[in-house]
Amino acid sequence: MTMITRFPAPKRTVKAFAGTVAVICTLLSLPAFAVDPFRASNPRDIGDNTHAAFESIFKEGDYKGAKKYLKQAKSTEAGEPLVYAMLSSLAYTDRDWEDLKSYASKTLSTAQQLLESDPLRGNLYTAVGHFLEGAYKFEKEGPISTLSKLQKVFQYLDEAKKIDANDPELNLITGYMDLMLAVNLPFSDPAGAVAKLEKYASPSYLAYRGIAVGYRDLKKNSEAMEFADRALELTPKNPEVLYLKAQILVNQGKHQDGLEFFNKALEKGNILPNYSVAQIVYEHCKLTEKIDNIDRDCRAERNRVRDKGI
């Protein structure tokens, strides 16, 4: 399927891609392992270290703790493309572009080795590898350079869909992508992406979180809060979900409640990448500026955290 059948114009494609990279890069690398969080049948045995890294990032929001498990996984589970996809994701959150390039390439090469033994996941992670390489090209060469990579992403996702269109892992990744594209592209209907995440994607807490992000960006705050609360019920200690709820509360005009959840997220800031914490600090600062009706140098606070950590 060509790009022109999917998107109305290249400029809109590029804009949508730019708006999805930050979200998708931390979610494209979702693993499947012996205790498979996606499938009730036909689970994949991936490895204990990858399992531990998955739990650290997506349940606990502990990116820094995940690194030690992924370091071990490079030795014990080196044939799994998701190991390198997760490392690519961490490199992206750290703004380490050369590691992103290296691990994206490794994601692609190991995924292609899976095509014969596990064609569904082989095609899925080949798409992931191309997406991650596109993220690197976007940062280094500009948006136009990503168009050929996007075409390959959809090419391999289409191949995966031919094998099992209802696969939960596939639907989690494509559901996030479809929802973010629907938010960024005019005349798009996000209902299909929401239905895909809610009906077919797994694990539920990540599906709910994706739906909440989509509704937040569509300014449907009641729906966003409903799904954020569902995600928070399942992952109550995750600072990223606490941060998401804070944003939605602010959008609803509930500033004091939003401040409370920003504070809760920042209490766990030591386990998040500095770049992520810096953004939370900035939004927290802007909110206190509004509540207290005083001027603050919020950019300086953000840069201090981003450059040195808190």
C-alpha cells in the first residue's frame, strides 16, 4: 500500500510523524515473553531479563532500573529484536542519537532473522526497526527524510496483519500509531483506533493509557480522565501515569488537584529520564505561576533539570 492512499499530503504525514515519535518510541518495543502479557494462547518465551525490563518501564515507570536488565539481556537474549528496540527507546528518551541509530539498526537485523520462525513478530519488529531508524533520521536529517521509512513501517505492519490482524501485541502498537495519526491529521476519525486499543490490545493498562493520551490531545477531557484512571488503577506507582492525570486535571481547570498529581509524579522523578523530568518540572512551574499569579523562569528550571538532573 502506498503512502498516498494513507495520507492526504506529505506535509501532513511529516507533522503526524513528528507528533508521534516521542510517544511511540517508548511503546513500540513492547515484548512478549514466557508469561506473555499479550496472548492467552501461543505465548512467546523471550527471557527473564526482558521481562524485568518491561516491568520496570511500563508498570513502574522505572527507566533507569530497566537499563541493568537490558544490559544483561544483550548477552542472555541477544537474538530478540525487542531487546534492541527497548534500548533504542531508552536512547531516544536520553537524546542519545548515536545509540539510537546503533540499536535501531540492531532491532532491524534481529527482527529479520525472526521472519522465518515467527513471521508475525518478525514483520512487526522489522516495522519497529524502520520506525526507530526514521526517528533517528528525523532528528539528524529533518522530516522529509522520514517518508521512505514510514512507507516501510506500514509495509511490514500490513504483512503482520495478514498473519493475525487480531494479535494483541500488534494491535497495541498499531493502535497507538493510528490514534496519534488521527489526532494530528485533519478529517481523521479516532474512533477506530480507540476501538482497536480497547477491544484487541493488551496489556490493558497500556491500552487504557494510549486511549487517555489520545483523548487528552483531542481535548475530550472527561473521556481522557476515565481511561487515565483505569490505567492508574492498574499501575498506581507509575510516575508517567500520574503526570498524565495531572495534565488532564489542568485541562479541566482543576489546578490544585493537578498540582497534587504533578507533585506525586516528581516524587518519583529519580527513576525517569532527565529529559522527561524536565518537562514535568516545566509544566509544574507554569501551573504554580498561574495559581500564585507570579512570574517564574520556568524555562530555566526545565533546563537545569534537563542538563544536570534533579
